[in-house]
Amino acid sequence: MKAKTFLPLTAILLVCVLVLFPACGTKETQSDKYSFYENTVDDSKPIAMGDSRDIYVFADASTWKILQNFLTRNLERETFVVVNEKYFRIIKSDIKNIDELMKYKNLLFLGDLKSKEEVSTHMRKSLDKQMLDKVQKSGAEMFVARNRWVKDQLIVYMMGSNLENLLKINLLQADQLYNLFLNRLAERLAYQAYQTKIIPEDFFQPYPFSLKVPSNFQVYANDKENHFLSFLYRIRSQSADFPDRYLSIYYEDMPQDSVNLNWLMQKRQALANKYYQGDKFIKENIRSERFQLGKYNGWRILGPWQNDKFAIGGGFQAFAFYEPQQKKAYLIDNSVYFPAGDKLPELLLLQKISETFTAK
């Protein structure tokens, strides 16, 4: 997709006013916003500090010595999108600074009942007795607290009855631990995105589906005859310091489920060539996997896109699944052009919007 040159600003504003927002100027109602993520934060608490992708880790010296490399590999997983990117950064923290760091967004505590070191001692004093009894009985437990001290916070406590059991639960629950922080990051991004109104439901009346799309997205392409609809989020200043986000939906009739990885690869390449001015991807650079988007099981591909004509590139992910009641195949594409920043969080946000897909 060619960046920064599609529509003049006056045309964009006209489309927004005449097509997307016919009710502009009327009193806002509850239905104007998507409230699913409103409970993500607790507005009665103080503002949370720190970057949403920093995880402050508290662990005794003996525990950290053993688990440091494992935790780094687990929580700082890399994904190739143009370059290797990470969702998270772990920051080893001193329990002496807990009064200051308790104000931050992501905290991870690791301790065991037998250790006399500072972090384990702090956990024994701060956790409820019922929790400690549960650890003693089972051998190890993971406890989760949300918004405990500040309005937007995730705290994870991993505790073993001894060091060996603490190490075991870290190994056994590695994916669950990672997904806890990943899901929280996604919720934060979605919460911010849905502070604005959404595109009215009646906009999707001609289509066999609907989406909860924030109103700061504009229509980028609308080819009803060929079943392709695309939205674009772009800051008016058109600065490289802000991302272009594309969310596109394609569908076709399919009497029987023939959606597979090959269909996704070929269809996405054809759509990009037709609607994104010659964008393409190199198969060898793409990660592919079975994936669940909302209630639909299907496929996902993720990686870099490039446009040789304009010498630009970015990151994308595309989902493919079959809708059995409609007997239709769907492809939902998320693409990002953001030379100045990380693409993974942008794709995670677009994924959360894509998950609002509803077949009619």
C-alpha cells in the first residue's frame, strides 16, 4: 500500500462526514461506544505508571540465578515483523523499592515458602493466609490480581512450597504466564481505542457481517461487487511518527469448507496486489499457524509486507476462517505502516478490533 498519498485531507473529511457519521452533532448515546473493555481499568484508583510492555520482576537472588534466562526467553519472545520485535521487556527489581514500583502496570513476584530471602518473606507477609495454605497443600500456585494498587495493573504471584516447586510451576505455566500479560496488553490497547465512538451499526447493513470499528477509522476501499471492504486509521498530520493501520474484510461464497493455509496465502496476495497498489510478501518470511479469531477456528499468517514500487514496507497479519451458517469464507487482514515504531502492538490492537466480527 502506498503510504501518505491516498486521499486529500478535504476528501477524507467529506467521506467521514457524509458516509460514516450522518448523525454527527446529535447527542451521544451509550450505543455510540463499544463498552466491552470499560472494566479493564478501575477509575477509582490512582493512575498507573510505566510502559505497558515493561514487566517488573521481584525474585530472590537464588531464584533469579536459576530462572533469569528462562524468564527472559519466555516473556521476551521475539516475532519477526520486518525485524524481530518483542512485546515485553522484563526488569529485575529490588523489593526494597516496592513502595515506588507498586504504582507500575505489570508486576511479577516469584517466591517460595521455605526461603528466608527478602522477596519470599515479603510474599508470605502480603499474601492472604488462605493463599499460603493453598500453596502448601498443592506444592505451587499462581495468583493473579488486577488493578490492586493503581487503575490499570496486572500483578502475578508465583509461589512454591519450596524452590523446586517454584521452578516447576514456572516451567509448567510458562505459556499461561506469557498469555496473562499478552491479554492484558491487548485489553489496554482496545480500551484506549474504544474511548471514541464506533462507526454506526447501520453502515454495515449491506454486508453479511458487522464490526465494532472506532470512528477514527475512515473507509479506504469499498468494493461491494467483489466483497471487499477496508478501513484506514491515519493521523491528519501524516507524520511517520504515527502509524497507518489498515483493517480489511473479504468474503466469498463457499458451499463447503475449503479454507486452508494455501487459500489464505493465495487470496491475501491477490487482494494486496489489487487493493494495496502492489504490496506483496515473501512466503519464506511468513509465520503461519492455526488460530482462533473470536469464535472462529482458522488460520493466521504474520510477517512483513513490502512494496517495491514505492520502496516501503511494514507488518501484517491475515486471518482466514469459514462461516458454516452463511457458507462463506472470510479473510480479515490487518496491516501496518509505521517506519518509526514497533508493529506488533499495532497488529495486536487491530486483532482486538477484528475479534468483534459478527456474522449476520
